Amino acid sequence: MSAPEPSQSQPFEFQLPESQVPESPGLEPDLAIAQTSSPPISLQQQHLPSWRFWLPLLLQLGIILPVPLRNAYVAVAGETIVLETLAIDPYDIFRGYSQTLAYKISDSDTFEKLPGYEIVERLENQLGDDPAELDAANRPNVLKTETFYVLLAAPKADLNANTPNSQTQTSPPVWQPVGIVRDRPPTLPAGQIALRASSNGNAILYNLERYYMPEDRRDQINQTVQELQSREIGEVKVEAKVDRFGKAIPVSLWLGDRQYQF
């Protein structure tokens, strides 16, 4: 009797029902199943909505554009005034790209005698009432300011002129302060203008204190200031434009009879 031959094990095959096997010509069944597991990407999913690009751009422009546009409006529609500065150091006027200027209309001997000066005193006292508004030296915080208006009168010789002697290129006459008011007057006499000012308890500011000049003209201006002061005629004036709301922007710098445009 011969021994039985060992049976060969048959490989186990798993077959899906025909209804579950996707029809995909040329692909193996497992590849076809993997292909159908992820849905196709539509064109709307591939491209972001356009507003996601334009909205941030418009928001940035809305923040940046108002300042130059407002300054452009003041330069075109504003009234021209001329203010005399206090004495400056000729060796420091444009050591960098800008210089901080102070004006004679804020000189204490003149300013404290103006009608309405008590308004400024009251505002400055309010700045120091709250200990939180004082700095380390027990002075009013320079970041805290109160706004008021300084009334300026045009020079008599310039009442009927649109620009201060711009054609003759002579040093223009300056406007003089005649009063202080808390709120901007709705109307003013002819030849007067309301210049918006603020006080931080240490200084009177007009938004005209910083003067910028291209570097290529800095040395020329420094030399001119030194020449003027060596002859004791070191008059430095700033020509500015003021709109009907009292906002001012500097237009040019006068050193004697020489004008330097911004």
C-alpha cells in the first residue's frame, strides 16, 4: 500500500463582489479603488476668491492715503502764513535729515500776554491733575496734549496779497498772534486766521516743528545760516499753509531773502 501524496495548499484569494469593484479600464482593482477615494479638486478650490487679495490692499491704502491727500488739500486750498523762528544753532540746523524748530509766537514773553492765555493755563493745569499723566520728573506727560487755536493777523502790507512777496524774493513779513481761543471760530475778521495748536505742558506745538530737507541741500543751508548769523541778521522764517480747520503744513524755509522749498 503506497503512502498518500501530500496535498498542495491552495492560495487564499479574496474577491470583491463585482458590484463593489469600480470600473477603471487599464488599472488594477486596488489602484482603481485608491483613485476613487479622493474627490477631484474643482476650479473654485484651486483659486482663492479675488476679494481675499483686494480687501487687505484696500485696507492698507485706506490707512496710508489720507495723510498725503490731506496735506495736498492744505497745500492747494490753504492760506499762506509766515512765522519767525527762535534762534537756532547754525551748526546743528540739519545735522541729520531734519531739524526741530520753535517759533516766536510761542515765546513766553509774548504768548502769556495774549488775550485768552488763561485757556492754555487751565488746560495745562488739567494735564497735571492726574498723577498718571505725569512722567518720571513729575512733569506733564508729553504724549498727552490739549488742543486750542491761536489767532494770527496778517501784516498790514500783506492783507490784499495772495502770497507773501513771492515774486520779489524778499524776506516776507511775519504774521502776529492776537489772541487764543478754545474752539475754532466759525468766522474771523479779514486778515486773520486760526492756527490749531496744542500744549503738552512743556511746549506749544503747531505741527510745524519738524523741517525735512534733502541731504544734498543740507550743507548749503548750514552755510547760509552761519553767514546770516555772522552778520547778525540771522532771521529764519517758515512759510506754511493753513486750511479752514486750522491744520498747517510747512511749505518753505526762508533764510534772510533766500527761500528753500520743501
